[in-house]
Amino acid sequence: MWLELHDTSGALHVNMDNVVNFRRYDGAEFTQVATLAASRDGLATYHVVETPQEIENMIVGEQQRLTPH
């Protein structure tokens, strides 16, 4: 599932199927999202303005939208 998240430059479209972790460190103004996307370090990381709770809510909302009723 793809979610639109935002960094300081604007919108990012993140394939959440490739996300292995997202967290916000104490005092940080961003959430770090780590994905399996190719990079020289093995994991690509993004810093987004959404909180982990906002991301979780977006995931649940998208799962509900995609579930046939």
C-alpha cells in the first residue's frame, strides 16, 4: 500500500509494503521511516513530518478502504 507522507520539501509517496520500521526519537521534529528500497547502506531512510500515530491511522484507514465490505 502506498501512503502520501511529507518531508520538508513536500509530498513523498512511500510503499508501506517495503517499510521495515518507523519511529520518532524523543525531542525530534520528524519521524524516521526505514524501507527496503535500494541504497548504498541497504536501507533507505526518510524523515517525514507525520507522527508514528498519524502514520498508523493512515495505514488503518487505507486497510479499511481496501477491504471489501
